[in-house]
Amino acid sequence: MFLFNNLPFEWMIGLRYTRAGRRSARNSFISFISLISMAGIALGVAALIVVLSVMNGFQKEVRDRMLSVLSHVEVFDGSGSLADWRTLAAQAAKQPEVRAAAPFVDGQAMVTRNEVVRGVMVRGILPAEEPRVSDVAAQVVRGRLDALQPGEFNIVIGSELARGFGLRIGDKLTLIAPQGQVTPAGVLPRLKQFSVVGIFEAGHFEFDSSLAFIHLDDAQRLFRLSGPSGLRLKIADMQRAPEVAADLGAMLAGDLYVRDWSMQNRNWFAAVQTEKRMMFIILTLIIAVAAFNLVSTLVMTVTDKQADIAILRTLGASPVSVMKIFIIQGALVGLIGTAIGVSLGVLVALNIDVIVPFIEGLFGVQFLPSDIYLISSLPSDLRWPDVSRIGGMAIILAFLATLYPSWRAARVRPAEALRYE
């Protein structure tokens, strides 16, 4: 109480107007509208924090599943094959961010079995080196990745591809390579039969349905290459992949092309960013509506307090001081609503893995059925820069909402306001 008494009079009056007045039904109604505005700001801020956290969580989950199969950085040779991948790997290791390297062969082929044909991406790997740059070995749910041996023409396929062809461990399938062979009858496609020795599940439909792994030597023979197509690199911080790729492009000698993971999936990430921006704008409208309610609250307060304003003016208060009173009142409503919304939003975002199952159990529903969606639970990735940006935007909107009512209060003429009092 002593602290409040030492405040400037603009703050004391603004704080008093913020508190619920009970002297009349009109004051009570104004206080109710003020509480509704505060609640609207709080709900808007909380909803925006939760929605963006869930969208960030989905983006991170999908990105991690993609990068469990893809590499952080890929280096290709302009000739189509690397003459000596170990020398190139040693050169790339001089970049401080590079942690591991492994060769690979990429090629497109057709898979056929029992008159069913489907296009696939075939990747030739070294089973001993691949676990250093990807998580494929850990994702093999049946069989083993190290069963890929040179010359045996074994293959590890995705779970959706296996389901589509009805394949199990030990079954045979035929790969048709686009590189044909010339015969007296013309150019014929190259066919090779492979044995299924493993089935992996990355949790990403595109890879599970259209990706297959074979040994590097078998891939070179199938696609008629003299060496690997390129080199896959794992770096310490995948977020710095574009910078590392640019650095490697300038550092490595030869006719090389360097590509990072963001370039491989540019369209998907651009679509996600656009969706996040649009969602941010749409949910910001909730806060804007609450700010409009704050405008109406302050206008009603100014109309109700005209006699008080006139008395303050006759006692020497300047128009700027009168403006400060109502700016303080509106800003406090916005600040309190924002603080409540941030607290609620952060609490829900950090505990969404507990809250959502509780709601599902309470109402007997399942938001993401596991037999339909690959991600059966709502992921959440709370990012404090997003929280700061949302809170700052809400406070700015609340402040802007106070400008017109406070300017109108400063224009009140004492003589006219007190004429009928």
C-alpha cells in the first residue's frame, strides 16, 4: 500500500480504474467487459503458443524421421562416380563440423514380382559404414542390415514396399535397371533377382514405400558404375548444414556438387513455413478481437469518468497526464492477459503429452489413430523465441488499443463535462 502511495497520480488512478468498481451497475458492466477482454487476450496468446508448439513438434518429428534415412550433406562427382571416396572423405573430415562419411550409390529401378511392378529408389551402401551417417540399421525391424554381402545380391526394403508385394524374409524379387544392354534383338533392360534379407521402417511413408538398400558393390554392378555415386556426410549440428555445404563446396577440389538436406526437401519445408505463417496470422485475429473489446471498454470508461476527468483538469492535470491514466489502464489489462496466456500456453505445450491422452481417455476418442497416422501422438516443441514474439505482439496490440480512447479522454472539456453534474 505504501508503494502505491508513492506512485505518480496517473499510475494510482489507472490502477484504480483497472480494479473492478462496484459503485454502480454501469461500473460493474465495464469491469465485466474488461475481464472479457483480458480473458480473450489470454486465450488468444495461449492458443497461439500451443498451436505453434504442436506445429513445430510435427515439423521436428517428420524432419528427424527424414534425416534418419537421408544424410545431412551429400557430395557428388560431376562424372557420375567417385574414383577414390576415401581420399575425398579425408578431405571433408578437415571441416570442423564433419563427424563421419560413407559412400553410396543412388539409382532408380523397377521392382517386379508376380506381375506387380513399382518404381523404387535403390541405394547402394557399405553396411559397416552406413550406421555412422544414418539410423537405417536401427530401423530394420526384421532381418539385419549387415546381411548385405557383396556378390550375394541381397536387398533390404521398406515396410510399405514389403506389404505392397507381400514380401517376407527370404523371398525373391526382381530389379529392372534402366541402363539397358545391347543384344542382337536390340536394347534390353537389365534384370537381376535379389533376396530379401531385411525390412526397415523409418516411419515416413515415402521412404518406407519406395526405398531399397543393396550392397555398394552390387549397386555398382547393377548400374554399371566404376565407383560410388557420392559421399554422405554427418555433421555435428544439422541446422548448420547449408553453411557446411557451402564451406565444403569451396574447400573440396574437383568437379563436385555439394547438397544439404534442406535442398533435398525444399518444397516440403517451404510449405510448412507458409502454413505456420498463415496459422500465426489467423490466430492473431483472436488477440486482435480481444484488443477491440479493450477499445470498447476504455471508451465506455472514458464516457463514465468524464466528471472525474474534468475535475482532474480543473486541478491542473494536463491532457498528457489524462492520456497516461487510460493508457496505463488498458496496458495493464493487456499485460495481465498476456502474462496469463503465456503461462497457460507454456504449461499446456510442455505437458501436451499428458493432457491429450487424458482428454482421449475421458471422452473415449483418439485424435491420431495409430492404424491411420504414422505419428499417433501430438508432438510439441516449445520454442522460447516464438513465446517472446507472441507475448510482445499481444502487448503491442493492447497498447495500440489504448491510443484512441486515451486521446478522446484528453479532449474532454471540463466546463461541458461538469455542466450537468
